[in-house]
Amino acid sequence: MPRSKTGLTKALKDEAARLGFAACGVTRADAIDGREALGAWIEAGQHGTMGWMEERAHQRAAPQSLWPEALSVIALGMSYAPAEDPMRLAGEGGIGRISVYAQGADYHDVVKRNLKALARWLVENGGGQLKVFVDTAPVMEKPLGQSAGIGWQGKHTNLVSREHGSWLFLGCIMTTLDLEADSPHADTCGNCDACQRACPTNAFPAPYRLDARRCISYLTIEHKGPIPHEFRAAIGNRIYGCDDCLAVCPWNKFADAAHANRAFLGRPELAAPELSDLLGLDDAGFRQVFSGSPIKRIGRERMVRNAAVAAGNSGSTALIEPLKLLLNDESETVAEAAHWALSVLTAPLAAASGPQHS
């Protein structure tokens, strides 16, 4: 006997929970239209060099622009709540800081595998056609998540959950089924501006607005070529991403690491990597170290560039020799970062030695 709309939606959420999703909600496919906000953001150039944001903006703005036949969108979140303070390695000069989300298995693979399993269940139990998405298509997962009631888009522009804080990987399923929609989640940021104040590079020109060109996550992951000098000192020892605006969110006090998918537990070699080891990576070594990690997609050049910038900020003279080996690197970007780092590390030594007299 076919399930009712309400019965099917409830059973869907139960199955999502069984598959490891910490949050699941449903919204109508025509519930959001981000054309105005997205257009203004791109017009201001705040997407930086992420040309794919601009190229498919017309599809990204609303689900039915991407797939006109869709009637419902299922928004899902999988927890990666950390067991330790993401800020604990701040100031550890010889250590590189990797964003919590990238210390374990690649979320694209884990989330998509479970999305596909849930999609199969939905077809078997409800029929219809569907498409699954996890950060690989022009879909506005965060506004959809808010519309589906699993959280709200905070002042740091990421989704925040009352139960899981800022630590959710998002994915969604679009379907031609007319499922029972949830109520949108209210914005519960209130007067709090902790995330805005925490940003080392002042990447938030206003609440709910991110200038990617100033964001450390953008600079260390998406940005190719040399990192602008004005941001290098503020990057500190961050070598892949930045958790600061997420980590300070007060709602994280409710996030329980026990609810995190075990696939996202940090690998020991990525939890606190030595900068000296990263500076010595060749292409083969990079691929070996970051196999199965989302970090692999940025390639050796950007990772060693980031490590060189962090080395320059480290104050560690032990990193001078590894940096010297990069001065003639085949990558001009790496060589430039090594030159800069050496100039920073050796400046105090030169000042201490004082003027030389014959």
C-alpha cells in the first residue's frame, strides 16, 4: 500500500538517520531564489577567481533553474564535529594547521555514497526521478538547508544547527516527488558577532557577507599563484583552510563529537603535520600523503606554497634549510613563497648581527 506524503517523508528521515545523516529536512524546489543576492556578490567581485560561481550563477540561484521538473529538495547534513579545539595549534610555529573538515576522509565521497543509498531507498519506496548533489554542482545548499529547517545561514555565511553547531557537511537530493515540506529555520544569531571578530583577515565586510578574496580558506585552497603579501602574516600556520569563524560560534557548545561520522576522524599525519615534512614533498610524496583526502585536489604546488608561508610566520630557524631547497623550485609560485619566508626568518638574524666593520 503506497505511503501517504507525511508517512513517506517521516520514513525518509528515519532512513537518513540510519545512513548516518545527523540532519534531514525537506523544502519545496521553488522555495528559494538567490538571484539578487548571488548577483550582487558576483558583481562586487567577492567570489575572487572562482569563475565557476559566475559561469553557472543562473542555475545556482534556484533549484528549478537547474532542473525544472524538481518539486522537492531534501537537504541533509552529516556531522564532522571535532573532539578537540580546532584552535589548539594556533601559535605552534613548526606545525601546520589543517581545517577540521579535511583531516579525515574526503567528504565528497562519504556524503555522496550515503546520498546515493538514500536515493535508492526513495525510488524503491516512493518512485519518482531524482538527482543527488554534494558540492559538485551549482546548488545553494546553505539557503536550501535553512529553508528545509535543518539550520540557518549564520553571519559567517555557513549553516548553523542548534544540535550540531557549525560542523555539518551538506548535500541534497532533488526529486520529482511532492514531499511534505518542513518549516524554514529562524535565524538565531541574534546580536552575536563572534565569527566576524574572529576573522584574521577581516573577510566579512558585513554580517552574512563574505569577501572570498580575503578569506584564508579561499587563499589557501582555491587561489592559484602567489598569496597576496597583505594576508601572509595573518595566515599564521594555517596551510589548508581556516576554522576560526566556525570554531568561535557559541552554538558549537551543543555539538557532540560522538555524532560525527567516523570517516571524518582526523588522520594522525594530518592532525598536526610538521612543516619541515611538507616543505620536502615532491609530487609523488604529496599524492601519497594526501591520498583519500580532499586536500589532494589542490596539488603539490599550492600545498608547498602554503607550507612556505606558514614557515615564514613560524619564527623557526630550523626551517631555513628546508626553505633554501625550494629557492629554485620548478614552480615559480613555490620559489617565490620560499624567498619571502627566508627573508622573514633571516631578518632578525641580520639585525642581531649588526653592521659589519672591516
